[in-house]
Amino acid sequence: MDYPGGANNAEQTYTTFKGNGGPKLDNFYTRLAYAMKFQSEQILLSDAISSSSQILYDRNPIDRVAAAAPYLTLDSDIYPAVVDGRVKWIVDGYTTSSQYPYSRAENYGEAASDSSISLDGKDINYIRNSVKATVDAYDGSVKLYAWDTKDPILQTWMKVYPGTVSPVSEMSGALMSHVRYPADLFKIQRGILGQYHVGEAGAFYSQQDAWMVPNDPSSDGNTTAFQPPYYLTMQAPGATKSDFSLYTGFIPRSTGEANRSVLTGYLVANSDAGSTKGQVSSEYGKLRLLTLPKNAVVPGPGQVQNSFTTDPDVSRLLNLLQQGSTKVLRGNLLTLPVGGGLLYVQPVYIQSTGETSFPLLKKVLVMFGDKIAFEDTLEGALNSLFGSGTVNPGGGTVTPGPGVVPDLAKALAAAQKALDDQAAAMKAGDWAAYGKAADALKAAIAAAQKAAGK
């Protein structure tokens, strides 16, 4: 059964699997073998199984890629994408080693763990994102692409398993547009960069300018876990346009909590591989590091979260939201470089304590400099922060408030319209319109960042 109901007042609609996803149960001995393997007599006795039936197991995308390429270490953050009308799981594969000479060893699990996931792993001192793999969500077919053709370890394994890895030139433009910079690799890189960004030998060995990743202030379960990196569409410092990116912040590596509450660095990885068949964008994977001035005190995520919590108006409203049978959930605390400064944004959700409850967006916290806004919507918070009229969700002429340049107000209004168009397209299931709205939002964000920097 596919789903209840159907055409011509049918009570149920049935479908037959037409893929090639697993071994066929087309003889008695195969059925007997799988009945013993899975300890299920129904595989052998059920009349619902025919000679055309297939048995699908190892259905987790990571397990399937691991079986096809056992020499790869797989990224923990896999993600689905609609590619040419089919749902594909995209998995990043790494070639790793612990024998690379004159290199510092790191434990993969410790370096890639944060508040969102806890991993186990071995010590490595060499890692390259050599393979991009896809797993078809319908039939489970696995496709491997050689992403880093210069990697000698991958070249060796391709000789051991000839014909199993396809060249990146065969990757379609639709798939290329969904490929992103891998999260686990970025986490390992940021951990190394925290110490090796220093260029002076004395400071390096004394670690007086060493950095670390801040703890995740929005994590309720483990307040000592690192803040995960976040994917955002933004114009990175030094970039000429907005791109899909992965970012993280840094604070001083110190035992004193007061010294660790300021932001010292901001690292961005370009995660946009382009949309041309078989051709990876030259900007993909480029790392940009914003080093904040030592004589400027820029609050870090922990200090910003504390400012949100201790603000009298915010505290009062949060207490009101927590009354009765509801609880308050804080979303990810995001950091955005805007107009020569850093804008912090955090959504606030409420959720009933009932069994069938789910989070609902209720408020948005925004901080720029020492100013805090706490409103029902992002546009309302930006209006409150930068001046009334900054964003006009109803369209029409936008009147900038004090200190807000007209170009910025126009760009923010365009961004809000794009968000509204995205919501409408998603509700209608019009994914073509959703994609156009996403492009419009990307252009509006770039225009806003350009205007804010004037």
C-alpha cells in the first residue's frame, strides 16, 4: 500500500517497487538463507513474496557507502537533495592516514564533536575530502565521484577497486549545485587553526594568542560542548558577493571565563560548488579568516547569550512565555558580519509539554553592538534595532528610520518579500518558484550587506 485513498474513490492506492535495490528472492535457497540471516520464517513461508521480490537491507546511506568504499572515512553530516526529480543522499568521504611525516595528529572524533553530535574516531594527521558519494533514496544505488583527483591515497585505492569511482566530470549540474563543504573537515581545520594562525614563534610556543571554539550557549544539555559551525548564505569579509558558506567563531584559549567572552576570529569556508556540469567553482573551499582587532572588545556568543538572558525586557517576556504548560526553546545563535560589525540573531520557540507538541517560532532576538531587540519577527527586530521603516513586509515605499540608508532599507524589504515568496511557494509545493525566491533572497542579502558597508 502506497497511501490511503486514491482515484475513482479507491480506498487504498498500491504501488510496486520498480528499482534494483537488493538481491531477488527468486528461489527457495535464497529465501531460506535470508530467513536464517534475519531469523524470520515469513521470508520463507509468506505468499506475499514472489520470484520478483527483492530484499533491501543496510538501508542507512552511510552503511551503504561504507560497504561500497570501505577505505573511506565518512562525514557524520549527510544530507538529502532533489536531483533531477529523485531524492539523493549526499555523503562526503575522506581518505585519512596517521603516517604522514612531520604533521600534528588529532583525534577525529574529538575534533569533530560538538553540541550537536558526539563522535568516536582514531588519531589522524592527514585528511582530504577525496570522494563525494550519492545514495538514491528509492533504490539505494551508490555512486562515487572522485572529488580530489590529486589525492595519492585515492589514486591508489582506485587501482585496487578499478571502475568504482567516477570522475567528477560526470557529476551533473543539478547535483553540483547541492554539494557543500563538509562539516567534519571544517571542524578539524578550525581546531588546528586555533593554534596555527600565529605567525610569531614566541607567541606560538607560549600560546598567548591561541584561540578555541566557543561553547554552544544555546545548548540545554551540555553547556561545555563546542558550538557547531553553521551554514548560511552571506557575503564573507573580503568577498565580492554572497555565497552559501560555512562559518565558525573563535575566542581566546584561556582558563579565565572573563577572557573567553570576547570574539577574536571569524572563519568562513565557501560552500558553493557552482551549478556547471563536471566543473567545480574556483571559489569552492576557499577559507577566509577575519581577525578582530585586539584593542576592540567584540562580545562572543557566550557574552551575547548572557546579555539576552539578563536584559530586563527580554527576561520578563521569556518568563511570560514559560507560564502554564509551555516551555521556551532557544534556537541556534547565529553571527553575521554586517556593516563593519557583527549581527547576532537567535530565534526563540515555544513548545507545549503535551505528547503531540512541536516547536513554534514565537520571538526573534537580535543584537548589534550593545543594542538588543526582541520582537515577533526578524523584520520587526531589525526595525526596532536600526529604526522604524527599515523593513516593510507589506511592500510599497520604504521610509528609512534615523541612521538607516535608503539602499539598506530597500534591500531589507526585498529580502522580506523573498522570504514571503519562499513561504508561499513551499505551501503550494511549487519548488521552481521556491528556487527563484531563494535566488532573490541571496541577491537581496548581498545588496543589504553592500549598503550597510557604505
